[in-house]
Amino acid sequence: MPLSLTSDPPLRRLRWYSHAYNRADFYRAAAGLGWLPRRARLGLARQIGRLAPWLMPAEREAIRNTLSRVTGATGSRLEELTVATFADFAMCFSDLVSTNRQPLGRLASELGAVKGVERLTPLTGGFISPSAHVGNWELAGRLLAGRTARTTHVVVAEEEARDLERWVRRDGEGVRFASRSRPTISLELVAALRRGEVVAVQGDRALGTRGDVLIPFFGRPAPFPLGPFLLASAVGVPLAPAFCLLDPDYRYTVTVVEPFSVPRGGETDAARAWVAVLEAVVRAHPTQWFNFFDVWNPRPA
């Protein structure tokens, strides 16, 4: 059965967050600040992030509209949340190209807490871990691999700029990045799950394929990918959502949500359950959901 994880012929090809600043020299500059003490580096990143809304007006408007719907905030409070989203993103981005590239053992010092990891103990076979563009999602995948002692296959979109990949993706220490655009990706993931390994996917961005489904999200239908739930039902493995959020003290908290199964024919209901989990996380941490476009009406290319 089609799993909608590959590059299916699109009904409407979607164009995600792309701008003039998405260049290797900016990644290189951010990584170059890695010599600073981490708290000083994140403080600097936060200040730079607070300037970004005025350099990126389209993204600022998208974030502002999203936060208005998510939080109900207006006026000065809404502006504060909008600026805080860019500041939080800048800090997580700084960690992505510096802290996240350190050996897994050194990352433990930046970890504040791991909640719900005991929920993974009964999962003796493979499972799928959906996450979202919340906090430091790349770090979540690496920490999950370390905690489960299983290979974790992180499904990613093909980078628009190939020279950016080395700054954000690094195989090793139990993590393997798998591009969704590969023709054999579905077969590879099925085989990994049957070996008892983990598949980590992003579940908050529609793909513009036949695998998208409209689900109410903060009171308005939004498209979400159905692929992870089709894969789970086809192989007979559970889903265990996980998130990695930056705390006020600059440490990360990883939270594993209660796993749930996907019966055959119940894929859309499972997607709704996932969206309910995502909605709760975004409601609690609105400035750490980093989708800089209108998620209810993604723009076609």
C-alpha cells in the first residue's frame, strides 16, 4: 500500500520556509560562535533573533497571525510573543549548528530532564516517533537514539541547498538520516521497523501529496501528512511522540508522550490524535513552534 513518505506526484507542490538568509555562510557564521561559553552564545543569539522580525516582514506576519490564533493575544502582548518566537528560534538554531554537533555524551550536560522515557520500555519492537518543528527537534532524535540504544532513522526532506546539509545533519551515534525523496525510502523504513529500530518523522508540515489530510487545528482545518500513520498501521508498530523544548534556564527537556497504536483503517483517527498532542504542546510553548508560514494555507510554489 502507498505510504505517502516518498515524493509522490503532488496535487500541489508546497514551498516551505525559504529566504535569502538560508545560506551556508550564515550557518558557518553561527557555528563559528561555538567557541563562546554556551550561555553567552545563546544570549547573543537571542538578541540577534529579536532584530529578525524587522528584517523578515513576511515571516513576521505569518508568525503574528499564527500566535493570534494559538494564544488569542492582541496588541502589545502579541508583538512580544512574535519577537520571542524569533528569539527562541535563534537560540535553538545556534545550538543546532554548535551544541548539537558535539558527541552525545557531552550533550547530557545541556539536558534538564527526560520525561516519560519509561513509556518506551514496553516497546520491545520497532516504533515510530512523530515530532514537530518545536524547540530543538534534531537534538530530540539524537537523545532518543541514545536512550533507546536502537538505531533511529530520521526522515528528512531534501535540502533546497545541498551545502547546508553538513551543518544540520550528521549520521552516527545511532542516528541515520534518510531523505524522503529517495524512491526506496518506504521499503527502507519498513525493514528498519521490522528489525526493531526507530523511525523519527516530522508530523506538522503537509507535503502537498495525496497523503495529506485536513484536520481541525486550533479551530480551523489544516493539512497534515498521513504517511507516518499509514506506515504504522502497515507494519503494526505503535507511535510514541517526542518533543525537545528549551527551558528558561537554557537547558532542554525531552518529553515522550504516551504511545498509541494505529489499527488498519484507523489512520485518519490516529492523525487526529497526533494533532491533538501537537496542539497541546504548541498551546503550552507557542514561541517554540518554528513554522514561519501560514500552516492553514501553505503556499504553492
